[in-house]
Amino acid sequence: MRISNRKRILITGGAGFLGSHLCERLLAEGNDVLCLDNFYSGTRDNVAHLLGHPHFELMRHDVTFPLYVEVDEIYNLACPASPVHYQRDPVQTTKTNVHGAINMLGLAKRTKAKIFQASTSEVYGDPELHPQPESYWGRVNPIGIRSCYDEGKRCAETLFFDYQRQHQVKIKVARIFNTYGPRMHPGDGRVVSNFIVQALRGEDLTIYGDGSQTRSFCFVDDLIEGLVRLMSSGDEVTGPINLGNPKEFTIRQLAETALRLVGGQSKLVYKPLPSDDPRQRQPDISLAKAVLNWQPQVQLEQGLDKTIDYFRRLLQA
Ligand code: NAD
Ligand code: UDP
Ligand code: UDP
């Protein structure tokens, strides 16, 4: 018998960058949070400050194995997000996306929990359409070095919509665009963490290719607000729904901005472009604006300042 009215929320990948911010947010709203992680790319340090909280529980578990717990909501975030991490063990990346989705959907089906999937702008691949609306089917290489992630996430979306159609599972699918902020892993190779850490160490900033490729960067607080709004929307809102910041920058502009904000003597150096690196990426967030009344509030320089503070403290520790 339940003796509490608190919502019991499972967050897979909860010790990662986005997951740890989501744990904080959902605890602050008075929920019971079960944070599950296999620590492949996340760390206990990201949630160490929550360990004493009476409504927080941390569990080491790999989502590719079945999980039997009783919950009301599931946020499925488990999956390494940076190319360096997800390409280190690509077979495990596909397993995490596909077997992990099956297990979490099976759990949602049995417990009748609502389930959120952290999908990605990578489902659009190297897009021919710009900016990318949710109706665009994408241009993904099925056999390249990014495929374990891109195709794994696409298959997970398929599973979510089939569990909805076949088993009436309540689903929420967000396609998340590049997000940054405190608790990114300093060594995960993503562009924002790389440039800030390089600038703080006085090392050269490594631009891959000529730096004319574009990305749109969303600060983590804005993104978490979007996830929570999507989860609390009506059952008819399933997504997929784009969440990201539509303001687009070239990678060279990002390097110049990061360097100016950090200060120091670093130079910009040019390295080969990895294969299948998308040329441009910018979300069309009309749907999120209309349905969730959501749009990012934090400007790039503001968000970068907070991220720089975090890495400065981390590198000094
Ligand atoms: P992250 O690597 O910091 O977090 C992922 C977490 O999942 C880590 O703590 C990792 O240890 C855990 N994990 C990996 N495999 C697991 C497994 N088999 N079982 C249990 N835990 C496992 O990455 P993030 O940036 O926080 O991303 C979170 C989610 O959001 C991912 O699903 C990612 O694909 C998605 N996403 C992130 C971004 C972004 O820009 N940050 C963009 C699009 C999508
Ligand atoms: N599963 C789980 N926890 C549950 C229920 C199911 O981990 O509480 C897993 C189980 O391993 C199963 C998968 O989810 O393989 C899919 O479950 P579903 O009921 O859809 O399929 P079935 O059990 O019929 O294969
Ligand atoms: N990038 C770069 N220098 C770095 C790391 C990344 O120029 O040190 C580029 C990368 O080639 C890509 C963009 O920055 O064009 C974003 O890379 P990231 O790995 O952060 O994300 P994704 O490619 O998945 O969007």
C-alpha cells in the first residue's frame, strides 16, 4: 500500500549532465526521485550533493537489463551523448538505445507510467531542410561512425510510437538539440566543453574543418524547463517535439566568443573534420512554442559565463 502521494519518478541516465539537473528540478518540486545510471559517461559526483536528500535514491543499473520497480513517471535519458563517448563502444550504444528503450517501455506498460524519451536532433542526420521541423524525416547514414547513436535513437522513437499504438503506453518524445552548461563532462569532446577547457588551460582551441558549420546551443536550464513542460502536457501531446535554441552560430563564432569570455592567450587552430559531421543544425521550435508555450530565455554569452564558472572551479579542485 502507498502511504505517500508523492510522484515516484525514475530518471535513467540520471547521473549524467542533463539527468543530474533534472533530478534536482524534480526533487525541488517535491517528488520521489529514483536516479538510475551505469556510470558509463556520467558520474556520482554529479549527484553527490543530492545523496543525503530523503526523497532521492541512486541506483547502479544498466538499462539493457530488465528493471522491476514501481513508478509513476519515467524519463529515459540513459545513453552517452557525446560522439567521443558513444563511439568508444558503438555496439553498447545501440544496445542502450534499443534494448534500453524496450525495457523501459515494458516497465511503463506494466506500471502504466508515463514515459519520456530523450531523442535527438541527430535523427535528422545531415539535413537538406533548414531549420528542421518535426515533420522532416532526416538524412542519416545507416552504416557510418555516428550511426550507432543516430539509428539507435531513431529505432527508439519507432519503439515508443509502436508501444503507444499497440499497448496504449503514454509517451512523450523530445528531439533535443545541442545543449550545454555546468556538469558537462570536461573530457567528453563536445564543442562547448572542449573550447572552454582549452581556453582555461591556455591551450589552442581546436576547430574541426574550417569552422563554418553551424550549431544552435541551448542552455541546460531552458532545456530542463522544456522537458518538464512536455511531461506535464496533456496525454494527446506525444511529440516528437523539437527542444533547442533556434539561435544559430558557426563553430568559429563559438570559439571566438568562448575565448573572449575566458580571456587568455589561446589561438584558434584547425583540425580535420570528422566524417558525417552535419554542416548545419537549427531547430524549428514553432511546435514547442505553440503547444508548451516554451522558448529558451538564456542568451549564449550568459550561459557560457555560467559554464565557464563551473569549469574554472572544476579545474582548480
Ligand atoms: P551524458 O553522457 O552526460 O548522460 C548520459 C547518462 O546515461 C550518463 O550518466 C551515462 O552514464 C548513462 N548511461 C549510458 N548508458 C547507460 C546504460 N546502458 N544504462 C544506464 N545508464 C547509462 O549525456 P547528456 O548530455 O546528459 O544526455 C542525456 C540524454 O539526452 C541522452 O539520451 C542524449 O542522447 C540526449 N541528448 C542530449 C543532448 C545534449 O546536447 N546534451 C542532445 C540531444 C540528446
Ligand atoms: N520489463 C522490465 N520491467 C518491467 C516489465 C518489463 O524491465 O517491469 C522488460 C522485460 O525484460 C521485457 C521488456 O521489458 O523483455 C519488454 O516488455 P514487454 O512486456 O513489452 O514484452 P514481453 O515481456 O512480452 O517480451
Ligand atoms: N567541434 C570542433 N572542435 C571541437 C569539438 C567539436 O570544431 O573541439 C565541432 C564538431 O566537428 C561539430 C560541432 O563542433 O561540427 C559540434 O560538435 P559536438 O561534438 O559538440 O556535437 P554534435 O556534432 O553532435 O552536434
